[in-house]
Amino acid sequence: MTETKAKVREFLGRYLPDQEIADDEDMFSRGYANSMFVVQLVLFVEQELATPVDDDDLDFDNFRSVDAIAGFVHAKAGRPQHA
């Protein structure tokens, strides 16, 4: 899961370059995310992390933090979620 978190942090660095976001920080409640960012984030998860995002998966809880995204990716792949 460490590699997935690193990729998510790299993505966030490209789209939120002036923000330092902790793994458990809620990007939505902090105001870092807008609708365009969310679209880019979902595309990143699908394309770069090779994880299909179904309509039922489009829940803010799956995307609100680095930890949540990594957990979602690993759950979809059926992999254990250890750091």
C-alpha cells in the first residue's frame, strides 16, 4: 500500500502544489478539491492506478484522503491493506 500512497501523493503534488496533505487529511473538508479536481482524481485512479471506478464507487469517502484512496484501490484489487 506504500507504493500506492506514494503515487497518490505524487498526483496531489501536481494538482495541489502549494499544499502539504497528510495521509489522513480530508481534502474535501479542507477545501482543496473542486469538481474539476475530483474528475482528475477519478481518472488518475482508473488510469494510473489501474483501478476501475464504477458508479457505485463514486462516494466521497473513497477519495477524501490519501489513506482512503489507497484503501479503495487495494480493496478493489482484493489486496490486504497493510502499510
